[in-house]
Amino acid sequence: MKKWHFFLAGLALMAACTEKTDLRSDGEYNEYLVVDATLTDQAGVPQQVMLSRTVPYFSDGQEQAAAAVRGASVTVADEEETVRFSEQQPGVYVAPEGYHAEYGRNYRLWIEEGGNIYEAEATMPESGFRLDEIDYAWAGNKSMGVDSLWTVAIWGKDQPQTSFYYVTIGVNDRFYPFELSEVLDDKYFNGNIVTGFPITTLMQVSFLQKRYGDCCKYLEKGDVITLQAHTLAKDYFDYLLSVTLNSSLSSIPLFSPQPANCPTNIRGENVVGYFAVTPVVSASVTVDDPQRPYYKKLLPKP
């Protein structure tokens, strides 16, 4: 899953994977269970765990579509309750409505599938950023294969501790997938008030719009841009950077080709992926003119 942002490409050079990439041919293929499980503190957003299997590196679309793992038992427990996730579509296991993670609790993921047991633990880190507002600016078109480009800036306050973030953009509630989002740290604004920091970009590319929908559309008056910033534990940040190094844009679902040597916190045989718990902050802005420069001058809040 290649990133489209040069800033992230630079960060990827510092990824946690220290071993050489280990891509195998079909003849040497080993199947892995893939666990994609991130809980958040957003009560209004469905909490889900996605399970799939890897397919050979040179597999076709039909093989990848059949990779979803069905019929597994998925539960998440903390100190107060155990919650069962039900399979609402192939390979997608969803918690009961309203369930969400909370700061200060320790969470344990338990998966039973095909006679095997997989488990992991995670704790939500302290939120690293107070997000007050965002704004967008037209940045041009028809450059480097991008049909149109906008810069998205943030206003707010970064907390004193070193923090790590996963940043994604949505248009009309359709959000970028991982391969188009940002993974970064706060070294450029650690502990400071942030005023108009250009944290990411919003792209309109015709073939990506066909694949992902409105998140890659040309902005029009009335569209709503939403930025979400997930605060990550350091080990989860390292994992996401290593996925960036060892994947390609065609790797949908995650790890659909044979996985490389990325870290995991899932215990069990032949398993890849990660279980994480993250706090999320978000802010939105409504488009009034797709081709205008920044106009808001938000004063820092005390």
C-alpha cells in the first residue's frame, strides 16, 4: 500500500522492521490469519474486528475476495465486561451498538477459529492532541498524476508528551483507507499550540475515486471535509510504518499478498496483524469554494 504523501514516505524510512522483506512465490506460500482490530473511544462508530486469510502474492481478484474468515468466535474483555462481536458480513465482526473503548482500561482480544486460539492485549494511550478546527486550501491540479489537490491544515494544541498519530480524511463521511492516510509523530509541533499546520493533503484522482468513492472526489460547494487523528501507542505506530514498507497499493484487504516480516502483538500460530485501542479527535469544515486559499484566522485557545 504505497502512500501518496512525500512526508510519510520519509517517515517510512524509519520503520520498525529491521529484517529483509521476505516475499515468497506461490510454490512456497504459507497461509496466515490476518487480524485487523482497532477499537476507539467513539461511541457512535461501530467497533469491529476484521479477519481474513493471506493469499499467494500473484493471486487474482477472486482469490482475494474469498479471503474473508467466516464463522470465528470473537470477544473483547476488560476489567468490567466481556463483549461478543457478531459476524455482520463475511469476515467482519461487530460489537453491540454503543460499545466503545475507554481510557484507563486494559483490553484483551480472544479469537477462536478453525480449532485455533489467538489472543492479544492492548491499552488506550492518552490522547495527544486537542483538535479545535481544520481548514482546506486549493493546491492545484494535473501534477504528478493527481487530478486535483488540496492541503488540509489543523488548529489546536499538542500535549507535552511525545505522541504518534494515524491521520485520515473523509469527504461526506467517506474516509480514506489506510493506504491513502498518514502515520506520523509530533516532532514538528510537540507540546505547542498549532495554528494552521498543513498536516495532510486531500487528493482527487479518477481511478481512486472509482475504487474508494467520495473520499477521492473533486470537491464541490457543500461537501463536508472531516479529519480524524488517532493517538497511537508506540508499538502500534511502528507496526503501521512497517506495513507501509512491506505492502503495495494493491494490497486490499490488508496483507492479501504473502506478508513480509512485520511485527504483531497477536499470539497464535501463523498469524499477522495487530490489536490496538486508540482515542480519536476530529473536526470538520464545509466547502464554500473548492479553489479558495485559507481564510480562517483561528486564535489559539488558552
